[in-house]
Amino acid sequence: MLIKIEGLIIKTKDYGEGNKILTVYTREAGKISLMARGAKKPKSRLSSVSQLFTYGHYMFYRGTAKGMGTLSQGDMIESFRDLRQDLTKTSYAAYFADLLHRLTEEHDASEYIFQMIIELFKQLEDEKDPEILARLFELKMLVYGGYRPELSQCVSCGATEGTFSFSVVEGGFLCHRCTHMDQQRIDLTPGTFKVLRLLSQVQPHQLGHIKVKTETKTQLREVLWHFMDQHTPLRLKTRDFLEQMSKWM
């Protein structure tokens, strides 16, 4: 059966001397795998459309409903070339792709997630703050994957007013009256609290050119990465690289 899909290549793996296995997140079918025969060869018609982060229309053959397809042809919509030529952009794009890959199931389509990853790649290419994009995407994917942190009220008493800290163990905000519940809580600055709640409520296209202090970004990263370590099985090499890169810079 010949099938046409719209998708973004989020992972590639060399297979044999000239082939690639592509992991493509698609609008119509969610995450799928495709064999791109001969794609490693420079003169192959599949070479350019089989690059990591390429967004396009793809046609492939598939014998069974959920088996691996064989790529027949592709028409590029957006190459996202800049994301492959800048170390910082490459690192964040790889992290976004890794999160998407690890928190989605094969053939589980989501128009919302598809539109979001395309918008994030566009914003990353357009010089938007990669750290803020990363925190927003982490929050959205945690919710999608069933690991939602409580960011609308105190996890203990339900309070929505006052000052708040973040409890990794309890999984969300603690108000000033409930801080005794977690001696290891992270006391949030007003800026971190404001941005964390904002990111939980907005979509990527609504971000605009948000300006966030370095110390706020550092605490945002601390909160979300500690939460992910405590509540999810994710151990991502792409995140480890971002952490090392932040130390170099």
C-alpha cells in the first residue's frame, strides 16, 4: 500500500552501507519508522529529504498496518538547515526531538503535538530563547505523557494566593502555609513562579519575545529537571549534553 504523510524527521540511524532508518513524527499517524534505502549515498534522490529535522511530505510503501514502511519519495516543506549548522540550536533541537520520541507511542497521532514541535523548531530557528522554549516544551510533554506537575494551586491545601515554593517530592507548588511538608522544597523567586505558571498556560506561538533573567532561567531548569528525574523514567543523553554545554558557556 502506498501512503502519503506529512512529517518531521526526529531521529535517523544508519543501516547497512547505504541505508537509513528514519523515525518520523507525522501529522496523520503519529510516530512511525521508515526505511530509506540508499539515503546515505550523496546522489540518492532520498538523501536531502532524509536529513535529521527535515519537515516534508513523504510517500512510502507498507505491507502491514504497523510494520516499518519503505520510503519511496519526499517533498521538502522546510529543511531547518540552520538547526543543523549551529551547535546551540542543534543541541536544543535534538533535545526536543528526544523528548518527543521518548514520550510518545508508535502510531499515536496528536495534531496538537505535531503543530507544537513544528512551531518550536521555527521559533528556535528564528533566534527565540532556546532555554525558555525547552522549559515550555518540557511542561507540555510532561502533561501529554501523564506526568503533570501541579502549577495552578498548592498541592496540599489548594491555595492559589500567597508565596509559593516547589516540592519535587509532592509534585508541585506548596504555599507558604504548607512548606513544612517538604524540607527539601525549592523556594521560588517571584520571577520563577511567574514564568513557570506562564509557561504552563501558554502555547509556543503565544510566547513572543519574552525576556527572562539568567538566575530565573537557572531556577526554572533546576525545578523541571529535578521533577523529571523524580517522576519520570527519562534519562536523556541530549539533556546531559545541554547541561555540559551550559557549564562551558
